[in-house]
Amino acid sequence: MTRAYSHETSPSRPDPPLHLPSRERLIVWGGISAVTAILWLVLARMPMPASGMNGGAMGGMTSAMDAGAAVRSLRDAWLIFAMWTVMMAAMMLPSASPMIEMYARIARGRSTERGGRAWLFAAGYLIAWTGFGAAVTVVQYPLERTRIIADAMRMEPFAGGLLLIATGIYQFTPLKQACLTQCRSPLGFFMTEWRSGGRGALVMGLRHGVFCIGCCWLLMALMFVAGVMNLVFAIALTIFVLLEKATPWGGAVARASGAVMVVSGLALAAFG
């Protein structure tokens, strides 16, 4: 009993990954593609407040007793949280697909596991990004109140330039590189983080999500520079993250992009 409990709750070394049969591979990749497409469709059709949390909702509150304004404020905050949550899921789920497939391959080779738990792993990953969406929603409110973020939920140029510079510098930091390494090495991640059972799949997905946030949180914040609902920029950023995390030259992409961001940030802050 004790040994079984320990095996289920503490990390253990996984068995070598097996090749997924075509049917199971199709289920994994087809499911990821379908969920991602639905998320992008929801994001494109999502209603947004006319001026973020700073316009009629927040600015219209004349006193703490104005119940109508408070309701509008809460509604707009919820819409912005929903927007960030759906956007993060749509942008980041594709880059997690190699990790989800690797989980399914390893799980298939263990008699105590089920490949279907790959969706628990994906759920844990998305829970982590939901937490990020909540944090960004909280941060966005004071930025709008101080007019650092104004029309179209976009930063004013000087602040946007500083954010670009900070993001570019972060691309070179050891923390960025360490998190990127975890994201780029699915087998290496599972060799150190493996946990058995459905709960283990959820926890591993959550932990991978935390590493992914450590890698990409400032990149996601760049949505404030282009405009939070700028879907063209969001798609471009999604492709960039895929290049960083899923290609052999991802480390070089991160460093080269960092230099470009610093130069672009200096130009935007000075002349924007």
C-alpha cells in the first residue's frame, strides 16, 4: 500500500516513449487542432467593452454607491479576464502540442497509464495560463486608470517602448533560457517531472505551464504594445512562440529577437 501510494504521488522515471499508432496520433493532433480553432473563433467573435475598464464602466463611477456603474465595472473586468484566458489558450496550446504527444507516447508504454489522460495534462497546462490571464486582468486596471493604456487597450508609445526593451533584455537572461530549455525538451521534462495517474498528468501539465509562463510572459505582455485585441499581431506572436519552442534553432531565434526588440523599443520610446 505504501509503495503504491508513493509511486502515484512522487516523481518517477518514465518508461521509454513508444511510437503512437496513426489512430491515436490523429486523435491527439486532431483534438489539439480542433480546440485551437474553436478558441480562435471564440476570440474573434468575443464582445469587448468599448474602452476597456477605463471608459464608461470605470470612469462613469461617480461614487462607491453607484450600483449600476459597479455592475458595469464587474462585467467589463470579467470580459477582459475571459478575453485574456481565451487568447492565452489559443496562442499557447499549439506550442504545447509536442509535449502533449510525448505524454501520450510515454503513457501508452505504461500498463498503469492511459493515453487519454493526455487531456488532463493539457488541462493542467491551460489552468496555468488561466492564472496568468487573471494576473494580467488585475494589472491592466491600474494601467488604464493612469492612462498608460488608453484607446484600443494599447500602451502609449513611451511605455510601450520600455516594455519592448524589457522584453528584449529578458530574452537573454538565464531564467528565460532555463524555461525555454524545459519547453523545448519534452522527454527531458518528463524524465525529471514524471508523475503517475490522472492527478499526476494534471500536475505535470500545470508545472509545464509554469515553465512556459516563465519563458513567454513578457512576450504575451507585448499585446499591450500592439493593442490587446490585435488578432494579426496575436497570430504573428503565436508563430514566433512556435519557432522558439518547437524548432532546432529556437535558442538563436530568442536571442536574435531580443536584439530586435531592444532596438525597436528604443526607437518607439524616442520617436513614438
